[in-house]
Amino acid sequence: EDQVTQSPEALRLQEGESSSLNCSYTVSGLRGLFWYRQDPGKGPEFLFTLYSAGEEKEKERLKATLTKKESFLHITAPKPEDSATYLCAVQAWGSGGGADGLTFGKGTHLIIQP
Amino acid sequence: DTEVTQTPKHLVMGMTNKKSLKCEQHMGHRAMYWYKQKAKKPPELMFVYSYEKLSINESVPSRFSPECPNSSLLNLHLHALQPEDSALYLCASSQEPGAEKLFFGSGTQLSVL
């Protein structure tokens, strides 16, 4: 069974204080690992897809990296508007493809204080 | 237009009521999904419609009934719900059933009294 564990559950940072969120996964054969951002009362917003170990992707103050066992979402010099819940999800080969193969973690609730 | 539009945004219903949630996308996506999300929990897949075929998560009770009138619209009919069904109901779409990138709507916050 595919499993996704995110840590920490919650993180409070000062504005400008860089940090990293962790996503550990166990999957039979990784097709892709995804990061989403979710604001309160809203649907998740797609951020990144990573497909193979060593891959990195960046968007503004966010950088996602992938190893064979985990992914990190690095946040550099965050601003209050980066406050959100960050969800990690994995998709395995042979799971049927599409969203029916996505397994989400519980997310990291990030708060950036001015 | 890169939006998935859900209505209503909020819904309060009694256990004997019948209501429907609506979802619409005009991106030409061929797959649409319903997810349920409880507070501080990850989204859980309920139904997938792709190329007019329905796939069901067998753990979803029959009081939830999806309907896909056309490729742009997806409804979720609710009947005889229980208080534990209170949650955020999210609709999503993707270009193809095998595509990993999902576009989510803002959701309907449902409260069952």
C-alpha cells in the first residue's frame, strides 16, 4: 500500500526565515510526486510534479527536490502570503493512471508571521 | 479559462433533505472528479468520470450519487446524508484521465444537521 508522510504537521516561521518541508513516501513504483498548495476553504492548487530522483523544480520562493525516499519543499525568504497548507501526493505505476492513483499526505500547515 | 467552478460555496442541509452540488469546467478536460476533504485531512477520492464512464471508490455510500450531463458538467446528488458527511467537497478536472495535474475548484463546504 502506498503511503505518504509529511512533516512537520505545522510550522510557524518569521518572514524571511527559510525552511524545508518533508514528504516521505513508500510506493511500489513511483510514477510521479506532486506538491499542491491549499488555502483555507479552497481547493488545492498545483505547484510541481517530480518524476525521478535528483530532479528539482522552482517557482518563485519555492523549490522542490526528490530522492528515492523523500521530497523536500524548500521555502526561501518566505512572505506572509506563503502561509497555507502544503500537500504532497504520489502516483504509482500500474495504479490505473490519473487521479485515482494519487495518494495524498496529510499536509504541512505553514504560517509565516510578519 | 482555467477555472473549475463549484456551486454552491456553502450548503447546510438536514438529514432528510435532497440537494445537489454542481461543478463546471470549460477547459476541454476529459476527466472530472469528486473529492471529499475533512478538516485537517487530505482529499479522498470519491468518483472519477472519464470519457463518460464512471469509476467509483467502493467505500463511498450510496447516499452520494454522481451525474455527468456532459463533458463540462459534473453533479453530485445528496440524499439522506449523515452528520459525519459534513466536509469540504471538491471537484477537480484533468486534461486526460492519465494526466497527473489536477485543477481543483474552490469546493462546497457542506454541513449536515
